[in-house]
Amino acid sequence: MKEKIKIFLKVHWKPIAVVIALIVVTSSIIMAYKSVVKEKHMVAVEDMRSKEVVIDEKSVVTKTPTVEEKYVPISEGWKVAKSAKGNITSAQKAKLDSLIEIWKGGNLTDIELKEKIINYLKEQKIDYNEISVTSKGYTLYDEVPEIDLRDGGNLYSFVGTYSTGKQNPDGTNKTICYNWSVFVF
């Protein structure tokens, strides 16, 4: 059975990688869409707060006093990070998690992390097809996203979101964040 799975993964690793990438991209798009809809709703609510008063056939517009909401960016730092394992042991996952922590701390580049993972997999005699590492996933969020990773898919998966704590320079009520990810197929 394991041989059949290995053969299947060797043959179909590219489509599997594409599907996972599409899931990550689609999740980001959905989050962005939800935030745009929310912003449009806030504008509509503000418009409904104004009142028009007619006195002596003269139209006078008055605004009902409202408290102006000031956007507070998501605080700086790691907001959410999860990993999941496939056909590796819990101890092997723990080792990969420890390499991820070093990377998240800024002590490894994407390329260095990938090389360390390759060396560890060779040392453990674990066959793999591809390793994807990125810390450059620039995105804008108005709230911390949810990450839904489950054991059993790839050999190893990690997805995390780091907030810069800075508001989008375009003035929208969004925080600049980076999605970091590692996938071992």
C-alpha cells in the first residue's frame, strides 16, 4: 500500500502542489473580498446616519454626530502559524518544526531552510519530490486569518502569517502582512 502511495505521489506531485497553492491563493482572495464588502457596508452605514431636515421650504442637511472610528492595525508579530505532517513520524515533524522556528526568528533565509530540510530528509532516508519555501507572501488583512491544515496531505506543511503592524499605505483599513509557507511533497 505504501509503495502505491509513493508511486502515486511521484506521478502526481505537481497537480497536488498546484491544488495546495490554489487553496492558499483562494483563501487570500476570499479574505480580501470579505474585507472590501465590509468596508463598503461601513460607508453605507455612515451615509444612513446623516439626516435631512426641511424647515420653511428650505432644505437644511445636518449630520448626526458620530464617533469617528480610527483604524488600529493588527499588532506586529506572528499572528497565526500551524504545521501538519503526512507520512513522517511525530519526532521527524518536531525536528522540522524546530527548523521552522529558527527560520521564523530570522536566523535562516528561505534558501538556507530549504537546504537544511533537504539534508534532514536525506539523513532520515525520507523520499520527497519537491520542497517549497517562501516568506515573501505579501498580503493585506483587516483581521487575523484562520489557517486550516490537517495531517495526512503532504509529507510536511507549514503556513504562518506575520503582521508588520503597519497600515496599508493606500489608506485602506488593512494591515500589511506576510504569509510564510513550507510544503514538502
